[in-house]
Amino acid sequence: MSPRTKEQNELIRMQRREQILDAAAHAYFRTGGSFDIRDVAREAKLGYGTVYHYYPNRHLLIEDVLDSGFERCEQALAEWANIRGGSPNDSQLLTYCKALLRLWQSDARAYLVYKMAAEHYAGLPEKDRPPAKRRFMERLYVPLQSIARREDDSVDHMLVVLVGCSGLRYYAGASELDVDRIAQLAMQAITKES
């Protein structure tokens, strides 16, 4: 058996890092945000030393979890904005709600960005909260509000429905969400229909 190449080692390193980041997001939900490196190692089914090698403390880890979650959410919003063309209508917003729910169902890191935003990033150290809030507002919330052409609090209501219902997957162990039904509820919140 020949030794691994530099490229193979890099691939393994990247896969391990992704495994750790996913495990950290799940550990956050399981522990209510009070996880430590041992919880992440257990969730990832890795040794404590392995996780510690990549992340010597939970603050660096949660920073990377959020950063990758932000990137995925920003990409989803940009893709939706490019696809929809012209001025948005309720059907296009419904499509975005469904896309966001599907993203969150498959990506705990992306969901964590919105979940923590709803909590004003209280799970972060005090010094890290303002930059996270600013990034959320500038790159996700304000663009969505602008695209949706809503200047009132209806986007807040829509996001509350989406975040709250998606929490069922992570906190109550719901295996699949009724994406269509939840998206309809979110649209009722934004259009103020009953």
C-alpha cells in the first residue's frame, strides 16, 4: 500500500472538517447551545483529540459553523433572486419559502444562521454578536425584504413561521417537514391572510 498523496490528505482534511462542522450544528440543537468539544466529538463519532486538533475551542468552531451557514444561505438567496427575474409575486415568494425550508432540512448550519438571528445571536460571545447581526441584516434580511418589496414587519412574520416550524426537525426529532404547508403558513403571515 502506497502512502497517501498530498491531494488525498487535503481531501480527507476537508471532509473531516465538514463532518465536525455538521456535528457542531447538531450538538448546538441537542444541547441548547451549551455544547463543548467533547459533545461535538461524540456527535461526529470522532476522538476528542481529533476535533480539538481542528478546533481548540468552541468559539472558533461556532464561528466556522455560522460562516459556512451564512455562505450557504447567501448563495440560496442569490440563486432565487437570479431565477425569479422581474418583480416578485406571491408565487415566487412561496417558491423561496419552500427552497429555504428544503435547505434547512438538509443543512443544519444554514438553519442555525436564522435560528440564532431569531435569538439575536445570544449564543455567541458578546463581542461577536454585532458582526453576526450586521451580516444577517445586510446579506440576508434586507435583500429579502427588498426583493419581496415589503418594508413593514411582514418579512419578520414570514421568517418566524419558517424558523419556528423548521425547529421541529431539530428539536422535536420530526423526520420530514410538510414543506408545502409550512410555506403556505409563512405566506399567510407575509400577506396577512387568515
